Amino acid sequence: DAGITQSPRHKVTETGTPVTLRCHQTENHRYMYWYRQDPGHGLRLIHYSYGVKDTDKGEVSDGYSVSRSKTEDFLLTLESATSSQTSVYFCAIRSDPNSYEQYFGPGTRLTVT
Amino acid sequence: DQQVKQNSPSLSVQEGRISILNCDYTNSMFDYFLWYKKYPAEGPTFLISISSIKDKNEDGRFTVFLNKSAKHLSLHIVPSQPGDSAVYFCAASSFLAGGTSYGKLTFGQGTILTVHP
């Protein structure tokens, strides 16, 4: 258990509304990541963070923004949700900066109607 | 462009037999490879990994083989058990020039493994 929680676990929202997903970790890991999982695509990196206020874009960052004001929290915001952002979102941490292994949270299922 | 590909969407195996899951990659800069297992409604869990300086890594029933010339890796599960039924993802990463690594992973599409009793 890497001490990662995600909230909310499920959310239904309407097109055009803003949505913020939260990832919280309890072990002060430097690296944090947001992925989305879609059928036929596996997991795709949205944004990542390598420290407080240090973030960068991943493979599918359009329509998403992130913030990391504290080590323990990494927020993913959909400024104006679209139906194409219906997905399962996973947060991950990298516990050892000398290895590549990442450990994932339980996920948030987001439905945009 | 899919840099990591798992061309078999599903695999069905009898309990006790070997399961072989395959993964191909196109980016020659990848130097570390990982396998994850995912059950429904849970996050992926790390299973086993291999560095590009090796061609085999073993952990209990799980063995990963890397063929760099073919840009191919495979995960062998022996013997397969019903509890191994899950989606398996392979992933790859690389150091940036100069040795910097943000640890970004590129995943394949996943293979659904079903182990029948």
C-alpha cells in the first residue's frame, strides 16, 4: 500500500462544467503522475509533477491542468469537461527516484454527460 | 503513434499451464520495462520489471524476457492460477539525455488474461 487516495471515486458531471480530481499521498514522494485509462489505449500520461509547483505535460494534456501546492496533494482540473474526457483517472507516485516503478491509486471513474 | 504495443487483446489459459503475454516497442531509447496487473475497479499493481542490460528477470512464478534486437518483451506465468485472471499492461521508460529521468511510463493497450480452473 503506497498510501495513495483519490477523491472522488466516482463522479458524473455535465458537459461544460469544471471538475477537479484530487490525489493525496502520505509519504512525501517527490514524483506524482496523472493517467487516464480508456479501452484500446491502455494508460496514457496526462501530467506529472517532480516537486511542489514543478509540473509538466504528458502525452494527452489538452483540456487538463494540474496544480501541486503541497507535496502530498496533486490536483487534476478539467476546466470545461467534455464527453471525450469520460474515463477512469489514476494517480501514481514514484517512491524511489532511482527506479522506475510507479504505484497507483484506486482510480476515479468520471462520466461527462 | 503507439510506441508500446500489446497485439493480443485477450488470452485464455488452463490452470496449471503457462501463460505468455507479449509486448513490442518501437522506441529504441527505452531502457527499462515493467509489467503491471490490474483487477477490475482497482488501480494497476506493479508486477515485475527488467532493465535493458538484462535479458531475463525472474520473480517466483513470473519471468520477463527481453529481446532488444527484436524490440520485444514477454511475461511468462508458470503455473497459471485462476487468481492471475486480470488485465496485464506492459510499460516502458527511458532516461533523457544527460541522465535526467522524470520516470514517465509509456503503456501498452493491455491484454486480458483469463485462467480457467
